[in-house]
Amino acid sequence: MTLRARLMLGAAGGAAFGASQLMVDYGALVWLSFVLLGMAFGGASGCHTAACVLVWALAGYGTGLWWVTVFGLLPWVILTLWQTVFLMPAGLVAGGSCRSSRLFAAAAGVAALVALGEWLAGSGPAGIAMATASGPLARNLAAVQWASVCGAPGLSFLVALCGLAAGLSLVSRRRAAFVAALVLPGGLLAAGWALRETAPPARGHLKVAAAQGMTAPGFDDPLPPRETLQVYFELSARARMEHGAQLVLWPETACPGLPFQDERLLETLKDAFRELQMAAIIGAQNSPQEPGSDPSPRNVALGISREGRVEGAYEKQRLVPFGEYVPSPHLSGLARLWRGDARDYRPGGRWPPVPLEGAQVGVLICSETMFTHLAALRVREGATLLAVLSNDSWFGRGPATEQLARTCILRAVEFRRSLARTAESGYSMMISPDGRVLAQSALMRRCVVAAGLPVVNARSVYSHLMPVLPLVLAVVAVGSLSVCCKPGAAGNPEAASSVMGITAVDGQPHLR
């Protein structure tokens, strides 16, 4: 196979990966993307496999993250390159391993490096966990159950393993290996379906509602503060009267003004929920006024009990680069060229879960659902229910809304916690600990979504395994690739020659 043909396969695989990120309920495309990548790998040298991964990653992440251009072209380029960099080690080592006759060991080694690259790309202070191989499978109820055992990185490993094994076995023309590669996903799905039964029992249920207000559909012509408050008070009343909700969630920054500084506004909120006899978690903003404190705005959530008491708060810790802050002062001028209203929020500190209606509510704000460790932190602090406040209005009906919603399903299953998500313009969702979406809103519609959610104390397998998962992936990678390098692991010379376009004529090798 020529380098050009390999690069074309890599580009096609990348396009399938990108499409799986953008298109709802087409999760199988992510498996196909790795099948095509595996076909590109077969019999290739290290330089060629590295080139294939480069093309695959640029096409896949470039397509899947195109919505980031809402913040400008520069952030899109940076994120695409960032994700690509962490996949290059997999491409560099694939050449030696994928010429081995031990196809499943080669697939496992490369898949482990892919999953480890995803984990590294989303870790640390500069980590951005955007498009992943596990995301498109979040709505597959059988596949997503594996996240409770090995998390989103482990699910990415399984997806890459199945796809790469199928692609490598196709190129090697080994029928038995190809049949095994096709049976493997079926076995994993069957086992995943059985894993649903491992969801821990609930110690109670809480009726939770999400108020989807549509008060700021984008950045143009938002409702005035008084009308915005009126909309959310009316939606909260509907949640109480029509659905019997005990807890209502308002989206990210839905509350106009600064309730931490405006005593009159805070009293209005407390009086309203005291009258409704329900608790609330309200998205708002804060600007600390204490002497010596940084007065920069904070993206916060405020918890109010049915008795009208402020029970706690949470400040967003992971901010959106170029959306909520500019990563470098040198880029401030450029940022304001494409976003004249670019804000400069400051991240918050550690806040414990908010005790409301007998549950410990761990709050995440919008894009924080992309970071597994933040949800893990809420659970370790005692959260028995996860609440996500989001404002997706600037993405409209674009694919970003679906990507962010799918991450919520992954977080719910990973930690076996019910998760309630409220969004300014959608999707607002109620998700059970086994990943079932119990209720979901439509996009761009003012409405209330409610469901009775299980309140769970027990921890999942992944919550215990999470600290050592990167080490496990590294061990799998090293072990699998070592197996491929052992004497006797080289592939059949005739098969390898056939794959690479070489035939034997009168005992002499000839290029086809």
C-alpha cells in the first residue's frame, strides 16, 4: 500500500471521528474511524504510521471541534493541535507493533496510548478535554456502562481496541482474526448491558426540576433584569405546582445582578423560594468586595433552602479559554477583536457540596463536565447528587450543545450519581446513575424538565480505580508492545509483502 493510500485512509478515518462528535446517535462512526486507521497502519513503517495519525487527528479534531470557532479561529487551531500532539506517540510506535503477527496485542498497545493521550490532553492546569473516543458512545446504554468500571479513558481504550483490531485483521487477510475482532464489540456490549445491574441502590429519591429560560438566546437582545427574574420565578412555580419539584435549578449566570452584593436582590430570591416551599440552586455572578480581594467577576452557583436560607455556594474552577478568560495578556487585544465582550473571570476555590432537601448537591458549571477529576472531587467531598448549570445559548443549535450534554451522561455513569442539568437554551436533562436520560428538553424552547432522581451514597469501581488508571494504561501499552517485539512476532513475509504491494515472480521480489 502506498503512502498516499495510507494517508487517504487516515483522512477518511479522521472524518468519521469528527462526524461522530457532531452527529447525534451515530456513535458507531467512532469505531469505524479506528477501523480505517488500523487499515492504514497495516504493514507500515513508523514514519508512515506517524503521518497517518497526524492526518487522522487533524481531520478528526479539526472537524469535531469546528464549533470552537465561535471564540475565533485561533482557539480552534490551538485546541486541534493540542489534541493532536498527545496522539503522536501512538503513531510513532504503531509502525513497529502493527507489522507484528500478534494483531490484538498491537491493537491493545496502540489503543492504550490513544487513551493515555486523551487523558493527558485533558489533565493539568492547561488540559482541555474536548472531543474523545468515548463521547459518541454516551447515549449507547450498553457501551457507556463500562465508564463505571474504567471511566471515559477506559471506554476510549475499548473503542480504539475494537476498531484497530478489525482494521489490522482486514489488511492482514486473517479471517479468524477478523471474525474475533467483530465478535469482541458484541461481547463488550453484552457485558456492558449486564453492568447496568451493578448500579448501587438508592437511599431515597428527590424530585428535581430544571428551568430552561431562554432569556438570553445568544448575545443579542437579552431580556432586561426584571423580566428575566420574572421568567425564572414563573418557571420555578410551574416546577413546584405541576411537577411537585423539591429542588429547582437555574442555568449558569441566569440570575441578573450580583446577589452576593445586592442585599435587596438576595432577599427577593430568598422570599420567593420560602413562599414556594422549595429549594433552588441559582446560576449567578459574584464580584468580591472584601478589602484586598481580587474584584474580578466569578461565575457562581448559589444554594437556597425552602426555608429561605443560603445553604452554600460554588465558584467555577475551570474557565473556558477565550470565552471566560484570555490565557495570556499578550492575546487580550486579539481576543477582543473577535469577541468585543470577552470577559475576564477568575477561577474560584474549593467549595463543599450544598446540603439541600436531604441530598448533598455537588455543583459543576457548564464546561466543567468535560473534566472527570472535578466530578470525582465532588463525589469525594460527599456529593450524593450532581447538578450542572450551563449556558449554551452562544452555540445555538450547533453540535457543542450535544457534546456537552453527552459528557454529563459519562459523568453520571462514571460515579454512579444522578445528574440534573439545566441549560439556558438546552439541553436540560435528568440522568439516572445508570446513564438513562429520564427527561430531556428540546433546544431553544422555554420549558421545565423534571424527574425523580435516585440519591446514592455508594461509590463506583471507577471512583476507586481513577487515580491509578493512567498507570494501568501505561502498563497495558508497554506490555502489549513488548509482546509484539518478541522473537517470532513478525508477520508472515508473504502476507506482509502482499500488503505492501510486493509480489514474487520467478522467486524474485517485484513491485506491483
